[in-house]
Amino acid sequence: MKPRPGLLDPQGKAIHHALNSLGWDGVADVRVGKAIYIDVAAESQQAALEVADAMCRKLLANPVTEDYEVSGISELEGAGA
Amino acid sequence: MKPRPGLLDPQGKAIHHALNSLGWDGVADVRVGKAIYIDVAAESQQAALEVADAMCRKLLANPVTEDYEVSGISELEGAGA
């Protein structure tokens, strides 16, 4: 989940400034968002991704201020029920 | 970046509880971390990943409380300098 383009991101600005201070000059932009790791029991990776997408739409993401994307982590496949 | 295993994550706990309240019962665990998107000019994707890894080690990640991983986003390749 990350702030939508055009919205102010003071945390990203602060990190951008700090990186420049430490000598990294090639940085064009920094945006800070949230990463939410959900361990969910599902019959397949596809089903788990659909559940996670529904969670984002109904609870986790604010569509006015945030963009989100959902992806699977393969190491969790074996841990699911 | 996400909280290391074993460390308390009250934000994750709150989301876990909220998901259960909304009827999602198959959730085993939720952890909330940070996603930092850095647009950096580099000669190759590999070089950009190495720069990002150095940034994490020197500034962005707290190794006591957080694990981090670095990955590239292909759509940014064309946007780099």
C-alpha cells in the first residue's frame, strides 16, 4: 500500500532528505507505504489472493489516499491449512 | 520491512481482530511493516538493488526490531536516468 501519486508524503520526503545527506545523490523520489503480511488459510494461492484483495477493499486500504497491490509469498504456501 | 518474529505487533493484532469481526476466520497471523519505494538512478537493476540494500543497512532498517528485503520493480527501469 502506498500513498497515491500527488499526495504529500512527509515521511518519504524526510527519508529522501536523509539519503541525500548521507551522500546518495541519485535518488529521484521516495514514498513510504505499508506492507501488511497476512497468513490466511485457503485452498489455493489464487483463492488466498482473492481473499486478500477483498480484505484490502473492505478494510485495509483507503482508496482516496492509497493504492494497493496484492502478491503471494511462496514460503507461506506450505504453512497454510 | 516487517517486525521480526516474536516481537509484539499491536497494529497487526488490531487488523487480525478486525478481519475476524468481519467474518474472515481463516486468518492465522497479521504483521504490519513498512514498504519504502525508492526511485534511484543506477546503471542496472542489479546496481540499484545494491544501492537500496546499502540504504536499508545504513539508514532505513532497524536490525534489532525489523527484517527487510529488497526487490526491484520493473516499471521503474524505464523511468531511471
